[in-house]
Amino acid sequence: MGQKPPNHHIQLQQKLIYYRAEIAKYEQQVKALETELQKEKLRNEFLLEKLHDVESVYVEPYEKKIAELEQQLLSYEVALEEAERQIQHLKKLKYTVQEEKKQAVVKAQALFAYSTLLPETPEEETLVIGDFIIQNIGTEALQNLIVCLRVRPKMEAELSGKIATYSTRHDDPDSIEWIFAYENWRERIKNDGEYWIKPIHLNKLLPNEELRLANMHIRIKKTANAPSTVIDGFVYGNELPNGIASLNSIIINT
């Protein structure tokens, strides 16, 4: 459907997972250091008791051992402080990533890209060939998109393309990319001049991707009832419940 350039939202999620893993690692290191610290304290207490019993004979070796243990204890305390500092730093980074994630932007735009084949005789119809393009220009994925193409006046134009119905969607699944969104699509076209369609194989449109209703054909009838025919485009979805209108419309003067 569309190209997939680097995704800022996915990168933020990956950073968040990484920082969570780093915090868990340092917390484990803190626990291990605390255990070692407690062991060293117990060893010191034991040695002090022994030192008291044999002070007159082994004073010098015990003093040396105590000095070594005190130095080791100091190094453990320094490592513990550093681990706690790293944990606080990672927690701040985690908060920053979460705040960036909260600033997510839902934004899309749609437009027609088309050409017009004018009739050679007054009896012939005007033919419009083109694409309807939807672009995700926000930071959030757009899910379950539905397109509405509205003809004004209704029944003054007929849209065709590779659009399946619920009864024909399995006939050629490899070539069909769009389907009428509602089973009563004929009534909607007849009563409102609206073509409601949705993609078959795409559930979400990721940031910086685009979706195309490609190579659609619109035949516009020659009629005296209206001086012009207009085709408007609208896009709806889970994140676009109120819909957005296309940047342009197809306007054909008849």
C-alpha cells in the first residue's frame, strides 16, 4: 500500500522497553550489592569478635584484614550509590519517553489526482481517470479506514474500479484491494450519491504511509439538469470518527 520510512512512534516504544530493561538490571544489581554488603558486615562482626579473643597474638594480621574489608565495604557502598544514581537517571528518561508518547498527533490528508477525457461528440460521456490518495501525516497509526466518495448531483456520475462486493470479494482476491463497506451499497448510491468503500488487506495505515484507491473511472453523464458535476472525498476511521474532507474535489462542467 505504501512505503514504510522510519517510524518515530515505534522508536519511542523501543526506547521505553530498553529503559525498562535497564532499570530492572540495575535493581537486580542493587539487590546483589545489598546482599554482599550485609555479608561483609557479618564477616566484620565475626572478625571483631575473634580479634577480641586473640588480640594479644594476632593483632597485626587482623588489623590488616579489617582494613581490607573496610576498603571493600567502601567500594560496595560506592557501587551501590552509583547503581541507585543510574536507576534514577533511567526513571527520568522513561518519564521523558512517556511524555513524548503522550504528545501523539493524529493527522491525515486526502486528495484526488486525476485527468479528464472530454467527449468528442455531444452524446458521449466525460471520463475521469485517477487515484484517491490518503496520507498519514501524523504520529499515530490510522485504523479501519473507510472512504466516502460523494457525487453531486446524485446519479449524474458513475464510479467504477477494482471494488468488490461482499458476494464477489473471494472471486479474485489477489487483484481486488477495495470492497464496498456496506451491504446496502446500491441504495446508498441511489439515494445519496455516496460510494462507501474500504481497503480489504489493510487494517492500519502507519505514519508516513499512504493508501491509494488507484485507477478509478468516473463516467459523467451529459445532462441539462445540472451545469456541473462534483465528486467530493471523505475519510473516516477509528482515529477519525468525524472524518476529514479531501484537499480537492473533482469538478466537471457539463
